[in-house]
Amino acid sequence: MKQRPRRNRRSDTIRRMIKETQLSVNDLVYPLFLVPGEKVKDQIISLPIAYRMSIDTILKEIAECIKLGLNQFILFPSIPEVDKDTTATYSYQDNNFYLTAAKTIKSKYPKVCLISDVAMDPYSSDGHDGLVRDGHILNDESLPILAKMAVAQAQSGFDIIAPSDMMDGRVAYIRNALDEAGYSHIGIMSYTAKYASAFYGPFRDALDSAPKAGDKKTYQMDPANSREALLEGDLDVAEGADFIMVKPAIHYLDIISKCKRRYNTPIAAYHVSGECAQLLAASRLGWLDYDSAMPEAVLSIKRAGADIIITYFAKEVANLLSHGKV
């Protein structure tokens, strides 16, 4: 045999030399769940690798991550019911603890990259990403609310605004609002292909943000569709998105790959809570080896074409990378 592929697998050094896909700490974004109060660090039962944390605890967590070279964070707020209403007005109020937390983080760690979340569901008494009226989620009427939220987040120090609502036209509306408010330098990471997935459960447990009635299938994408993802991508890029995102990641690697081939815009992928939770559960039952399976899962997202990987395993992967174990 002239060709023997095993020759290039003969030693760890050779395997590393020809490794096609390289994970870097710069690829990773770490999701953090914020709650009001002090000295709070409550484990999320359905996602035991993650915690709801108050700002003082999050500052400590960020400090640990910075030591590992991990400097990118996406922040999600768990809003008390008393602050929720049908029009999500708390989302852009000056006393919003989410906005205050962003200012605090950027004041202490100005070089970190903070990514926001723009959607009504954390703040809405209806639990939907858009405005609800007579059981319908209204698209165009939701856009001004989302834009106010985005501008307030930019004012508070977020580096990248990430609309996760899936309302039509929201990227252009938010882009115009940011530009008019003097924030043309702030980027938009659009949740472009956000599927109506069964794998969001632990996230909704963490934020208590599940819909009070109905589901999200009239605005999130059908898991059966792939061409529709490219339609969403074409629209978002044309409207001014600086990044486009596929969510979930592991179950939609084909969509990540298609987007990577089609767009020059950086591709983000969200390794969602349910995808991480199932790996954790299988590992705790002894069915998978966590130390091998976890980095393999994250690597597969990179191999599919993601430039940016949002994952609850980000800190652990960063630690492995710092010891040369990935």
C-alpha cells in the first residue's frame, strides 16, 4: 500500500501537527445568569454546571475566567415577577439591575467583551419574545420595544447587542435605533436561525421565562427546515447584522455548515442548555466519559464552521486548553 493514513496517526505529536480543526479560547463565549441581590450562587438543577449569580459573584467568576484567557461573556437576567409587565418596560429602565451589572462589569474589567440579550420574554408577564395581544405575538408593534431595550444596553456598556426574539425586521430596526442614538460602533449578533427546539428547558428553568400560554412556533423556526435558515441569514446580513447565529448547535451542525459556506459574516453557534444537560446526565450515569465527550462535542461545532461558540462548558474548555488537553 502506497497510501497508509495510519502513518499520520502514529504519535500524539504527529496527530497534533496535522490537526485540521483547532479550538481556541478566543472561540468561546461563556453564558452567565444574573439575579438581583448579593452573595447569590444558586445551582440550576437541570443544568448543574451553571448557576444563577448576583453581580458580586459574577465578578469573581469573570476574574477566574480572565486568568484562563476567557474574555467573552453573554449575560442573561432572571427578572422578578414584580418587575414584569405586558410591554417589558423594565427592560430599559434606569434601575434595571441587568443594565447596572453591565456598567459594573465594564468598569472593573473594561477589556472583556459583553454580549447582551434582546427579547421581551425575560421581562414580559406573558413570557413571549414579542408583544402579545389576543393570543397573537405582534411583530411590528414589538420592534420599538426591542429597539429601546437595545439602546439602553448599548448605553450601559454592552459591546455587542444580540436580538434573540426572531421578529421580522428587528435587525434593521435596532441598527437604525443604535445609529440614531450615537452607537454606530456597537455590533449586532443576530439570532438568525433560532429553532423552536425542545432543548431550551434548563435555560427557561434558570430564568423562569417559559411562555404563560401557547408556544413560540409562530416566530422560532421549524426544526424540519434548512433553506429557511438561509432566507433568515440573507435578511439579517442585508439589514446590518455583524454576526449571525445558529441555535441550537449540536443538533443543527448542518445549518452551521451551510451558513459558513454562504456568508462572509462571522458565524456564532449556541450550544444550548439542553444539549449540555444531556451530556452531563449521561456522564453522571457513567454512560459517557465526560472529559472526552465534552471537548469532542464543542470541537464538532467548530469543525462544522462556527467562528464563535456559546457554551456552558466554555470555562471548562478554557481550563483544558490552558493545560494543552484539547
